[in-house]
Amino acid sequence: MVRVLVTRPEPGASRTARRLQDMGFQPILLPLTDTMALPVEAGAVAKNAVAVAITSANAVRHAPKEIIAALAALPCHAVGKRTAEAARAAGFLAVSEGAGNAEALADAIAGDFSGRTIVYLSGRVRFPAFEARLQAEGVLVRAVETYDTVTLDYSDDAIVERLSGQPVEAALLYSAKAAAALQTLTRRSALRDLFEKTLVFVLSARIAAALDEFAGEKIRIATEPHEDALLELLRIWR
């Protein structure tokens, strides 16, 4: 059975593991990053905001309840299915669902909010293209950072134990930070053999760019930046 390293944090890691098992793979959970809530003042929410944009479910999960309550009645534009589900679960009343691409979401909503203010619930590390596209159309973006992503550190012994001392055939990467963390692991002499033949499956070209020491033939990039496309890529490879 093909062993697949799942590097995303919970709760997504366990959900991905179940999907991999259903596909006939052996998932190995090794979260390389985690998310942590940031303090957010209630005054961070713009009083004149007419809508909310969300490009990560983590931005909703970590948002204080009072922030959600202040925004819940506004139209909420989520980047994709999982983010939309998280927004509805948090209490947003009117949630629209994008196709999974942040830049496409910006293009879709920019024309509706020119000259007006939207609140962008986000992480501390954001991708400038989303805000830049909105601002280019005259949208006033108020970013409210609700979480940060941190890299997890493991000892060599912990990694070997998690991998049962066996090489990994494939690894799934969902962020550039996780990609950088995986690359750091592969540089360790005690772990090099475990990752020597690993194929890396990534959500986007931006994530692939963080793997500067991986040969191009060892990287597979999903056709769309969402998990369905990533797992389909894995299925085709097998």
C-alpha cells in the first residue's frame, strides 16, 4: 500500500486521512504547521463595511465570537466549499461559495463593491494578489487578522517513529510554510533516506516554488487549488 504523508494541521489532517484510506492509500499524519488565534479588538471591524470576504476556513474558526456577531448579517463571500461551510457553522447568515481560488474570488466580487468597504478575515500571512485585485477596482479592504500559522518542530527520533522508519512514497502539501518545513526535514542527514524518493503533491505553483531543492520531476501540481484536485492527481499517479 502506498504511504502518503499528510502535512496539514487538524482538523483537516484527519479528514484527509479518511479520504486517503477510502482511496486505498496508507495515510501518515505529520502536521508540519499549526494555527493559533490572534487577539482581535472589536474596533477592528469597519462600521461602514458592506460585506465580508474569507479565503481560509481558519480565519473563521479563530475569529472571536464578538467579531463574528458583528459581521454575521453581512453578505459573506467564501473562497470555496470548506470555507463556506465554516462560515455558515460560525453563524454567517448569507454565504456565497467560490470555486476555490482567491484571485478568482476577487475578480468575481470586485465589481459589486467598488468604492465601498469590505472586511477581509485573514491570517497574519496573506497573499497580496487577493487584496491587490480588489483595491485595483476601487474596493476598500479592511483586513482583520484572526490567526497565525506556525511551523512545528520535531526531533529526528520523533520523525523516524512517526514514519515507522520506512520511506515515504508521496507527500501532500497545502501551504508554502509546510513546503519549507518539509524541505528542512529532507536536509537532515538522519532523515534523508526516508525522503529520498518521495514525490510531492502540492496545491499550487506558489507552493511548489518553495521547494527549491526538489527536482521538478518529483513535484506534481494540482490543476486547481483545492483538495479534490490534489487527490485526483494522486490517484492518477498511482
